[in-house]
Amino acid sequence: MSPNTQGKTRLESWKEIAAWFRRGERTVMRWETERGLPVRRMPGLDKSRVYAEIADLEAWRRGSAAALSEPATAPGAAGDTALANPPAPRRTWAPWWVAAGAAGVLAAIALIANAPAFTGAPKPPSLAAQRLYVAGMDDWAARTPAGLNRAVGEFGAAIARDPDYAEAYTGLANSYNLLREYTLMPSSQAFPLARTAALHALALNDRLASAHAALAFANFYGFWDAASARREFARAIALDPTSETSHHWFATFLMTQGDNAGALRQIDIARALDPASPAIAADRAVILYAAGRKTEALADIKVVEAAHPDFLSPHNYLANFALIDGDDEGYARESQIAAGLTDDPLRVALASAAREGLKAGGRRAMLQAILAEQTRQLQSGGASAYDVARTRAMLGDAAGAKTFLRLSLDRREAEITIVGVDKAFDPLRGDPEFQHLARWIRPG
């Protein structure tokens, strides 16, 4: 008898996942490997034990109509069991850009779900679609909230004109990859959409390097699949060695894996291909910092900040450098600037708490004020457990830091992908439990 999934937010086994889709277990297992079904595994458990968030499955289903067009297995067929009476689709939380009326984003999602299956060699897109794609790439490259939302609409409009336009699907994937960083879109929504769009691009053109890079980015930061990400980055670079984005994103991935030498080689290739990119220059400074070259990193990131004062990344990076290095005034200043650029009330509240705490009692009071605000936001659903963990680590609370890292793992937070190189956790490096947690993200 099929398990009852009505009212659940999480499915705890392959059997429940199969029941939710009205498919057999072998079918949904195949979807995980072939079509990126967002199935999860907890660290330290038997890898055959899986679970899935229903919200993730719904996002995947909306973007994978072709996968769900497979007929359900007939009752009694060998290998798969047909499941009657599938659960009714559940209403999911409406993200901020729905409430804001971003019709271009919604249209783009619908376009992925309804796109026809690929049936032949790629055909040149129309001139009108190409113009929309170029406009989308310009807006995407700007890396601003407004620009990224415009890019989604422009890529969606290009797809509406040419449903076989693989590059436009890749642009859509890359927009989602960044929206969760530069806007309020949650990672749990952005990365499944990014992966679905990238997979559709590859179904249209498997030799499209940018689609492989987009898929690598989503697979690692959204689904913690380091092995798949490494393969996809390698494939992207082999197909197009001149892609600055592939080298750039491979560099930051290698940094998370502790390979700073490889990361610097890749980021230098990216910078040579696109010397004017502030994003590449900013991320190169982060890699230098991770490699222990702090003086050079600070000098470089300040150059980027001066040249692009409205670019969010340099302020974020400088705030983090300052916090780690004990420059509390610098942290308060840069975090306040970053909060203003995002127009995010949660970030504004954190920056204000830091400033007030610093005035009241110096560094420790500042960290305690940050922790209190992060804890409040976490309880109301607006902050990450990872951020609480790193603040506790800086306060010397090793047990509390590990508790919230475990919660971050359970919540599948994208931020935890940097735990292996995050200097806030340096005091815990020798702790066996911390090492186990880090290996789940960066296999040793």
C-alpha cells in the first residue's frame, strides 16, 4: 500500500518519493542520476537512506515536465509498482519576487516546464531572440538585484521566441545561480531552478560549455555534489578553454576544496580572459586571502571597491576580512554599506546590532549582539544556522558552533559549502567532529 504523504513537508524514503510522483522506486532512482531529482542524504548515515523536501520536488517537477511524461508503470509489471491516487499538488511558499510581481521570472519558469523535447540539431536563434539574450547577459554581468531580475525576464523572452535556444536556458540557469546571492531569493528555490534550466540547455546542446559550468555551480552549491561539479567544470573547460566564467567558477570551487594553488591558476586564467571583470578581481582577492596572502588580498579588493562602489561583493568580502582579522570598525562600516546596497532589512538589522554592540563594549559585545540578532532571525526563518555557528565559533563556543553546523547540514544551507576554508572555524580544525562535518562538503 502506498505511504500517505498528505500534509508532509519531507519524504523520508525512496518509497515515499516514488508514491509522491506516482511512479515506481526504480524510476525515481533513475531520475536522480539522469535528471537531477533533488534527493538528499545525511552525513554519517547509510548512503542508501534518502529524504527529499517536497518543496524541492515541486520545483523540480515544474521544470521537468518531460521527465514526468513517462507513463506510469502498469500494475504488476516487473521491477516497478504502479501507485494509484497520487497526492494533490501542495501550495508552496510564494517567494518574494512573486509578491513583487516579477512576471518575467514566472514566465521563464513556465517556459522551462512547457518546453518541447529536443528533436534535432541546434538551429540558429532568431535575431530578435539573440538581442534579448545579449541584453540578458549584460544585465547578468552587472550582478545587481534589478539587473538579475531583468536578465531572467530577457532570457525568458528569448526562450519564448526560440524554445530551442540552449544559450538562453543557460543564461536563465546562471541568473538563478546568482539571484540567491544578490537578492532575497532562497537557495532552496534558486538552485533547483538553476539546475533544471542547465539540464534543459544540455538536452538541447550537450556541447555547450556554459551550460556545463552552470550545472557544476548549481550541483555543488545547491546539492553539495563535489564530484559531479568537478566533472562538469572539466567538461566545460575542455569544450571552451576561453570561457572566463568556467575558469572563474572552477577557481572558487577549488578554493572551497582547499586547493588554493589550483584556484589561483584558474582565476588568473579568467582574469587574463576578462581583465575588466570586477567579479573576477573580487573573487581573486578572496582566494589570495584564503591562501594566506592577506596584504595582497586587501590591497586588491580595495581597488575593486574604489572602482565599483555600488558592487556588493567587495563590501561583503572586506567585512568578512575585517571580522576575522579583528578590525571591528572596518567590519561595522563595510557590513553597513553592504546592507544598504541589498536593501535587505535583515542585513540592516544585523549591521545595526554590530554597531551598537561595538559602541557598548568592544569586540566581544559586538559578537554577542550579532549572535543575538542572528538567533532571532533564525527563529523567524530569516537567517542561516551557518552564520550562527560561525559567530559562536568566534566567541569560543565550540559546542554551540558544532550544534548549529549540524543544523545547517540538516537545512541544506548553501553557505556551509565554504566551511572547510572559513577562517572563522580555525579554532575547531583539530576537532574530530568538526572534521567529519567538513568532509561531508569537501570529501577528504
